[in-house]
Amino acid sequence: MKIEEIREKTVQELNEMVVDFKKQLFDLRFKKFTNKFENAADLGRANSQMKELRKTIARVKTVLKQKELA
């Protein structure tokens, strides 16, 4: 998700996004550690999705902080 899209959202929407992204991240971690992936390609995709989710959560939290300070 691009930063411009994130900045257009309200504080309530941003908080909901953080909760949703954290749930998705938890689900991916859970699948990874319980070996629910059928092959290495799925595991690789999960690793890249987790990385992207962590970055997106950081972006959303940054925008939330900026809105709080404004």
C-alpha cells in the first residue's frame, strides 16, 4: 500500500488497518511455524508477505503519529 493512500484515511480507518494487518501477520507466522506450507515456493511467498506487512504496519503507524502531532 502506498503512503499516499494511507494518508487519505481517517484515524479510525488507520487503527482498523493496523489491527487487520497484525492479524494477517500472525496468521502467516502461525502457518510458517506449524509447517502448513506444501512447498518451498509457498514458504518463500509467505516470507515476502510478512516482510511487506511489517513495512506497511510501520507506514500506517508513522502516519498515525504524524496525525497525532498535527
